[in-house]
Amino acid sequence: MKEFLAICDFCKKNEKNTLEFFLIEKSKIISMLDQNKFDTATNKLKLWKGMNWIDTDDKKLTRRRYVKTEGTYKTFVCIYRKVYETLQSSALK
């Protein structure tokens, strides 16, 4: 959970966000998750998907979104902002 909250904090400061999601490019989150070697980044994302912490395309761990400024589609991990806020408030108690 600490790793999830740390990534959300990073996204809050440095990434593109919507009202509903923190958006982080797949390559960036994979490199961040692989720094802690207790499990693979893929397994961590599967766990987050199973707990409904992230929004994904069917049978994937990411969501393709159109980046208007670049005119292309990119793969992002879409983290639910509500989950972050709930976990953050419970972690502070």
C-alpha cells in the first residue's frame, strides 16, 4: 500500500491528471515498480486491478488514451483518485 500511495503522490505532482484518475505512462510506472524487488511490476498491477484500484482495458493492465498534443495513442495506468484519497485518509489514522 505504501508503494501505491507513493506512486499516487508522484502522479499528483508530476503527471497529467483528470478529476477521476491519476494518469501515468506504462513505461514510467513499470520502472518505478521494478525498483522494489519483492514482486514484479506486472504482478503488482494485476493485484491493483483485482482490487479495483486501477481502470484498464479488457484483458490488459493498461488503458490506451489519446494524447491530443502529440496526436497519438499511448498506454497509461489509470489510478482511481477516490481509492488514493480513501487509502491516504486511512493511512493517516
